[in-house]
Amino acid sequence: MPEPSRHDAGEPLFVGPVAPRAAEESSIGPRQPVRPGFIALYTLAYVGTVLLFLAPLLVTLSLKVNALVGTHRAPDSLSLVAGVGAFLAMFANPFFGKMSDRTASRLGMRRPWLLIGLLGGSTGILVVALATSIVMVLIGWCVAQVFFNALLAALVAVLPDQVPVAQRGRVAGVLGICLPIASVTGTYVVQRFTGNTLVMFLAPCAIGGFFVLLFAATLTDRRLHAADKPAWSLRELASTFYVNPRRNPDFAWAFTSRFMFVLAYAFLTTFQAYYLLEKLGSAEEDVPRQLFLATVAMSSMVVVASLLGGWLSDRTGRRKAFVCAASVVFGLALFFIALADSYNAFVVGMAVGGVGFGLYTAVDLALVADVLPDPDSAAKDLGVMNIAGALPSSVAPAVAPAILALGHGSYGVLYAVAGACGVLGAGAILRVKRVR
């Protein structure tokens, strides 16, 4: 297998000959610390990628659905669109992760999928923006989810490819600020272009795409010789979507914890526009601005908690305690939102949730990178782990109508269930043994 090369922001697009990698390094990952230039560009690319996913989910997708079918039918239609898209994403991420691990090209292993994912996903967003029916919205969103997950699978694999264990907490902590930055940027851009549907959808693609392309152009990518690619077989294909939980129990518990945490977050993000409209009685024209302000409040706390949590995790050598505390705090914040009876109380709940979310995103990625079963299949295994991040976005819209029906249409009940999911995620991470 080739050696994962170390990135320098000033190095050219193409890399030279591939050196053999020592077996010892293969088992522990890279040893040389990454430079600030790499961290900065990686972070910007991560911000851009999250922006591509998040801007539609936070505002534009729900408003597009609402405009097509009306307020009363919108929750069910949005559940269909978001649920099917997330279901496809669940398989797309590990599949394209596997493809990335097997890619022996002049451009490297990760770069081709960064470019393919960006182009295909942006095309899907364009279809959604121009859609005149829910069927077209569904088709466009599915295309976007599949290709953006190809981009995400390759980008996440850069962490174990390039970053040594001793730096992963700090780098993951910096990556933890990507979601709040993308959230604020996405909601700000969208509300600036309220009334222009096409620009509301495509402006985040243009911003996010620029940073992804910048990173792809400067990445000294890991290389794979064509002779080193494993032969395709049914067993090889089946392994794309599976990591044996009995052989890798730490990976399985980390998967369960992430699933429960992201399920809680999926309930929050998918239905917060309807929460404001139905529970708090907000006017539809006020929703983009209210979501922007609430996102700023949450994101500010995410940034602080993420940077501090990542640094403390590396400093203390501990991961589990931080992930557990983060899940509990986020769950309690959702209980608070469930009981809120005013917009100000909702904003407070979002800010408290930001503390838990920031701490979680800072340390969870580092913990997962530490428990990967095989560094040589990092993108595939991270793709399997990302099922835990994609599946909740399908499960939440699917089960939310039943929860709302049992709760007589109460979004407070829905968010109380979300809070319970967050707390359950804390219990699962305590079962991990390989890391402290």
C-alpha cells in the first residue's frame, strides 16, 4: 500500500512517485504532525461540505415543500423527501468510501470523489430549486444526497489518512466548528435572498463548492497502486456496508452512540421550522430570520465548546467522558426546548444544546478514528460509521408523524423524545473499552 503523504498548503495538485508504507505505520496511522496550512484548508473544505448539506435542511427544503403543497401537507411531504434521501445516503456513504479506498488514479484516492461528489450533488440541488412538484423535489434531493455523501466519505477519510493520533482531538475540535459556521452562513445567505428560490438554493453551493475545490487543488493525496487493489467479489461488496460488531465491539458501541445522538439532532433540525410555525405561532415570513438568530445562538456555543473540548481531550487523553457529557447536555437542552412557550426560551434551549453539540462533534470524530478496525480501509469503515449519521435523517422523518399523532400534534412531545435519544447515546459510549 502507498504511504499517506503529508499535506503542505503550498504543494502542487499532483504528487510524485509512491513510496511503500511500513507495516508498523499502517497499524497506527501517520506519525508526522500536520501543518497549520493543512488544518486551515481542511477546515474550510469541511465547512463547505456541511454547508452543502445543511442549508437546504435548515430552511430552503422545508420552505420549498411548503410552497408546493401547503402548511398542512408539508410535514408528511417533507418526511417523504428527507426520509428517502437519507435512506439512499445511508448506503451511498459507505459505498463511495469503499470506492475511494480502491481508487488508484493519477489524482489520488480521495480527490476524484471530492470533485465527482461536488458536481453531482450541486446538480441535484439545482433540480430541487427548479422543481414544480414533490416528485421532482424528491428526485433532486436523492441525487444531492447520494453525491454529497460521496464527497463526505472522501473528505472524512482524510483525517485518519493524514492526521496522527496525538493531533486528532485538536483537529476534530477545529472541525467541530464547521457545523456552526456552516449553519450561520447557510441561514444568513438564505435569508438574504428570501423570495429568490433559485439563489437561495444555489448560493450555498457556490460558497461551499469554492472551498472544497480549493482543498482538492492543494491536497497531497494518498496514492494507491493499481496492483494493490483487492479483487471484487460478493463478499468484498457485502463488507462495504458492514463491520462485524462481535469482532469490533468498540466500533459497534460508538456506532450506537452516534446513531442516538444524531437521531436527536435530526428531530431538531428537520422540524424546527414547523415547531416555530405550529407550537410558537410564528409567521412564515419570520421563520428564516428566527432560524438565523437561533442558529447564531447555538453556533456561538458550539464553537467555544468544540475548540475547548478537542484541546482538553488531547490534553487529558480521554474521549469517552467528553462524548458522554456532551450527549447528556444535548438531551437536556431538547427537553428544555420541548417545554418552551416562547421564542426567547427556544433560543436559550438552542444555546444550551450548542454546548453539548460542540463538545460532541469535537471529540466523537477523534474517538471514532481511534477505534477504526483497519486503517487500510478507513474510508469504508468511516462510511459504515456514517450510516449512524445518515440513517437518523431517514428514521426521524419516518417516525415523527407517529410521535406527533400520539402526542396530538405536539412538537413538545416530539422534542421530548429527541431529548431521550440524546441521553441514551451517552449510555452507549460508556461501553467502549479501547479508549479512555
